[in-house]
Amino acid sequence: METKIQSLLDSISSSRVYDLGQPYFVGMPHHPSHPPFLFSLTKMHGDYVMPNGGSSTSEALALGGHLGTHIDALCHFSCGGKLHGGHDVASAQSYSGGMQEHSIDTLAPIVRRGVLLDIAGHQNVTSLPTDFEITEHMEASVGTCGIEIKSGDIVLLRTGWGAFFSDVPRFESQMRTPGPAEKAARWLSSKGIFGAGSDTISFELVPSRTMPVHVHLLVESGIHIIECLNLEQLAAEHVYEFVFVASPLKIRGGTGSPIRPFALAV
């Protein structure tokens, strides 16, 4: 008799897996307000050789919590001195202990329905222009794809900029990138989604003096933001609905964490 576990394994093994993460490398894109990625081998093969000829190597890493493909904790932004849920930010933070409310270690592993809105594809371009403001384009993309956004979903917006990730100056673009405006963020929150992400470095249209999308989603709505995704293969194969799987590192007090997300599709 087939067990439930075997049935689950069979279902997973018959699914197509899409890697949605970008690579980490020295010199990789990073927002100027966050630390860069540092990497070095600390021990090389041959530095120590065991009697049987075996040897090993290892490395040291240094990086910010908002580098590369990562997810924002709800404590990443505040407004008017308050975090999501009305928590006082001044009493909830310290340099040594980090954030005591909504920190990234409290975010459980994510296994949810995911939806891709290929905004660039809907505009019949390989990538959106630098100053492209995403507004009603999301609803139009939903209609074109024939899908429905449901409560608890992860909604991913493709601008086409994920293809530029290895071209650091192009991807960073002096922090001028396309993205949703506040109206679009409110449209997303009205759907009751769990999280929203994109293939750009800041998710929303930047530069911006007030970052209204981050404030609305993280502070006002309790919706997580994911940045620097690789959505090219999903779009190329017209995969608009999938199971989204990702998990942050358990960084106590952390405001964000790198993730290695993937999509499972039939």
C-alpha cells in the first residue's frame, strides 16, 4: 500500500524544480546602505595533509542580511517610531541584540502557492526601463495569465532585471530601478498575500525619498518582501503558478536573511 510519504515523494519527484536564487560572489551587486559580500579561503588543500594523503579546505564569509536573494523581516522598516502591529521601535532594538520584535528568526520556513506576474513579458520587452512604474500592469498580467491571486500567496514580479545580475553596474544602476508604486502595493495587500518579491535590488520604484511600498507592505500590512530573485526561467517556460519554497537563516534579532528559494511546478 502506498504511504502518504511515498505519495508526497512521488509528487515532488515528478515536479520541475526552478532555482530562483542568484549567485554570491566577491563584487556582486549590493545596495550601498548594506555591507558587501566578502569571501576568502582560510585553509587550502595541502596546508595540512593527513597521513593517508587526505586534505581539506574551508572559507570565511562576511555579508549583510539584505544581500543577494533575501527576504525582509517585518522589523526591517518602521514608520512614526512604530513597527508592524504598533510595537515601539525604540524599545525593541539594540546594536548587540538586534530587533526584539518581528526578527527574521521568528519567520517559519515558507511553503506556499506562488504566482509569477511577468510584467516585462506583458509589455513585450526583455526588461523594463529604469523608470518604469508598475501600477495597473499587475492586474493586467493576472488577466493575461489566466490565474488568480489568493490569500496567503507569494506574488513575484518579473521586470527582466534578473538577467543583469552578473553585470553589476547595470543591475545596480546607481539605485535607479523599475518597480511597483504605492498604489500597486495597496493592490497587492488587498489580496491578503503573505509575501511579494521581484528580480530587482529594491523591489519598489527607486529612487524614492519615502519608500512607500516598503512602509505599506512591511509596516502597515505585515507582508514580507523578497528581492534579487532570478525569475528568467519561470518566465521563459510560462510557469505562472507553482509551489514556492524558501527558508531564512535563524539569525536572532536579524532584519533580513539570505534565502535559496525554488519553485516546484508540474
